[in-house]
Amino acid sequence: MRQLILDTETTGLDPASGHRVIEIGCIELLDRKLTGNRFHVYLNPDREVDAGAVEVHGLSTEFLADKPRFSDIAKDFLGFIEGAELVIHNAPFDVGFLNRELHLADSRFKAVADYCAVLDTLLMARKKHPGQRNSLDALCKRYGIDNKHRSLHGALLDAEILAEVYLAMTGGQTALMLELEEPSLVTSESGAPEAIQRLNTSRPRLRVIRCSEQEINAHQHRLEQIDKASGGKCLWSTTI
């Protein structure tokens, strides 16, 4: 399954009030493994960024002035997400903004849900942990995920953190990032830089460490103790 962990940053809270997307961060999971493929871009919103929003993500109007507009990267973005499942924390917020951007870029563009499936991890967390706080920070604390480097919100950083949270919530291993070479920059058809990371195939073979005879005997002795204490119900000693 191809999944994309996605987050956005915006000029404010409501697209209906004219607020715009200013950053998209999207990383790829393939069969629950991080591949290193990503889509990340800053965008010129053609409007001022609210002061309250700048306090959250640190992206100023001046910083965004020379960045591409959403219409410049819309086709590249849709090509990246098409056919995948988007994994988003509080999906209605991000999808609402993206749908608005797609409509403004070209009225012929469809809504995000017409190009891919959408999974909301906030709804998932509320079902799994009812009555508890389920913000991304709260989930990091609950699942023991280090987010101390997150002094400000950022779409790509939050997507990386959400990937760890999602894998932990769904019972998977979280440390799945492959070793990567430095990302190389290429130019998309729109002229916007696009970062592509390639797998490093020069890694040495992994060492195989086998148990010693003493360790095997100690393990067997421990299983016998468990089997005796449980009245013969030790599952690990059952031969299939």
C-alpha cells in the first residue's frame, strides 16, 4: 500500500475567509516503510500571513514572497498524491484548504478525495483514546516519540513526526527510515525545485549474531519455569 503522510501550514485558520496554503509537506510510506520520497514546497499566498500564524510556524510574508504559487505546483502535487492514501492529522482542516487551492488554481481540478483516499489520524486517535488529549504533541508523549526539536510547526517536520505516531498507533515499528544519500534537487515542469532522495545501496551487509549454547539453555530453562507456573500453558514452548 502506498500511503502519504501529509501536513500543511497556512496564513490563517479559514479558507473561506481568504486564507491560503503556504507550505505542503508530504512523505511516502510503501508497505509501512518510509521510502525517502517526498513532496515539499513553500508557497507565495499573495496575501499577508496573520501574526498569530507566524508565531506558530515562523513563515513570514517576506520569506514567501519569491516562492512559487499553488497554481505553479498543482499538477506536480496531484501527480504525487494520485492513487495513494493520504494520512493527515485533523484531515478536514488540511483537505479543506487544499480543495480551496485546487479550485482557485483551475476550476477543472477535482477535490482531493477524487484523486486519493484520506485517513484522519485525529479521528483514529479519538476512537483509540477516548476522553484524552489527542493533539500531535500529546500522542508523541503517549507513544514515547521524541519531538523536542519541534520548537515551531513545519509541514515537513510535522509529517515526519506524524509518520512515527501513525506507525505506533497502528502497531507497527516506527524506526523504518532507510539510509539515504543527500537529496538532489531537480526542476519540475512548473519550474519549482523538487527534492528527490535516492536510496543508498552501498551499505555493508548486516551482521548476523547467533545465540550461544549457554543463552539457548538459559532461554529453555526460563520457558520451563513459565510453563510450570502457568500449568502447561506457555505458548512460546508450544511446537507447531
